Amino acid sequence: MTAANPLEHTWCIWEQITAEKKNGQKLTAEEWNNLQKRVGTFNSVEDFWRYYNHLPAPSDVFYNGKTRKRVGPPGEDRTIESFSLFKDGIAAEWEDPANIRGGEWWLRKRMKPEVLDRYWENLVFGLVGCTIDGRNEITGARVVDKSSANKGGHGDSVFRIELWLRSKDLTMRETLRDAMIQIMTEGHPDKANATAELTRDFSWKMHGV
């Protein structure tokens, strides 16, 4: 049956479960992959909403200054460290062939819950609706909880937002950064200042060759 409103691309939503502490040791590739859970794959507007309407906002599960919320039924409950949206067949890994020659725009900062949720939702809508990228240069995006608690159980709520690209071309990546920021700040009560702030705060990182 043909979808009533097909999308230009097929997308996958992923969640990453928080890893158990390993005394500072880095996770192996297999351990990291085991933390990834595919929430759903969709290629139509209808299927997007079917998954998205049941997906918690980042602020509902990320660190709130005291704790991270556990989600899921007893025995399957978990804490979530990140959500990702990537085109089907592309992994959120630098080594993936679609990512290795490109890079990412990344932003790491303290944000109020409502600002974090607005920025992420606007970015998701912009990707799914292709209002950011018309040339298939974007491979995906992530929102990550980078918060840390001190011994008293309190700490900073710090979050990271990433936009991953196939290309590292300077003109292309700056064009996409500007388009991303315009989308992310839609609905902001002070859009001009928010746009200028994000333009200053986003940094570029190469993935590989």
C-alpha cells in the first residue's frame, strides 16, 4: 500500500542507552553498538508521527540537575543518553562510508528544558521535511546528554546537538549550518539573538579522511 504522504528519504530513530561505568575505560565497538536501540524506521509522514508521538522529549529523560529518569517497564527499564535521527542504512559512526569523508556541526551547552526540546524538535522537523537540506548532504543528527552529577547528586545539565554531513566542503557546510540554525530557532521569542548565539556556539569537527 502506497503511503498517502511519502517522504523524500527513509529515516531511522535511535536511542542510546546509558553505559555502565567501566572505571574510565572506553567502550569497545561491540559494546557501543549494543547500547543502540532502533526505535523505528519510517518513510511517510504518517509513520513518522506514529513513532514520534510516542517518543519522549529529551528533557523528559535527560539529566535534570538531580537525576536521569528511567523509562520502560520493570525489568526493561533503562536510562537514555541520546536520541539520533539518521537516514536508513547509515550508522551514527564516523567510520560509516557516508560519514567518513565528512564531519559534524556540534553544539555543547547548558540549556533550559524547553529550549533543548524546541531546538531538537525543530531540527527533526527540518530534516524529515527536507527544509534544511535539498542536496542529500546531511546524514543525520543527534541530541546527547553530556551532564554530570557530583557526589551530592547535583550537577550541571549540559547537552550536545550534532548535525552530521557527508561533505567537509567549506561553503556547503556553512550553508547547512545557517539553514539548520534558522530552523532550530523557529518560534523563539528572540529569534535574532538566539540565531546569533547559535552561530557563535556551533563548532565544526572532521570525521576522518
